[in-house]
Amino acid sequence: MLFSVGDIFVYGASGVCRVDDICVRDCGTGKHEYYVLQPVYDARSTVYIPTDSEKLASHARSLLSENEVYEIIDAMPAKGFAWVQNDKERSEFFRNVLESGTRTDIVNLISTLHNRKTELAGHGKKLRSSDEAIMQRAERLLYGEFAWVLGIDPSEVVDFIRKRVE
């Protein structure tokens, strides 16, 4: 997959990124050419992808269209995935969804964690910190893409979704 400076796409768990530069760097294994990605909602972060790594480039996905965002919102499930009791297995499953799942899978992941959080709150308990961190990453990833496509701030996405499904 070839990228050009200025291209914008979703890259793995980094979210919406823009190619700011293509440069040559020596990162300890000799000089290689890299794409320099700037996550659009995290100015403090920079991602470097070797231009010759098909495996890493395969983590790039085209942005959804506005219609695709609406379709995902309109089809949002209330239930999500079945809860995996084993912490290690659940963490692995959630990480796989974040790294290679579809946007619908990520919506299901967020729904699953929100439902679990609500259930636990009813018993005076909280989500495990690892589950909370996964939920925040999933929300940042999905809501960032929705915000970019819809031309709104990421903080407005939840209200946008609520109004759309009412």
C-alpha cells in the first residue's frame, strides 16, 4: 500500500492519522524509509511505519463515508458480545477486536463494556481498570473516526449518536 504526504486514514489503534512526511531514519537496524503519521486527535504522538512493511501497512483502513457512519449508528446493538469471565482471555479478545476488528465489532465491544459497567454499578462495583482502559481506547478510536467523517468534535459524538437513535 503506497501513501502520499497528506493522505488521511485510520491506522490500527492510533485512529485517524495523516501522513505528514516520508523520511529516511536510522532506528538501529540501518537506514530505512518511513511514513511519518500524525494522529489527528493526538498532537503529542507520532507513528513511524517502514514504507517496505506490508504487514504494518495492512493496519491502515480507509475512512468510513458519512453514509457508512449513519448505517453503523442505525444498526448499533444494545447487547454487544457475550462476557468472557477469564480476565486474560477477555483481554486478548478485546485487544484483537481493537487491532483487527471491523467498526461494527468495535461498536459491539463498546456496548459490551458499557453494559458490564452499568451492571457492576448496580452492585456498587466498577469495571476492572484493564477493561476501562480498553473501553476508552475503543471509544477514542471509533468516536475519532466518526468525528472526522461527520466534521464534529470527538466530544460531540456520543450526543450525536443519542440524537440519531432517538
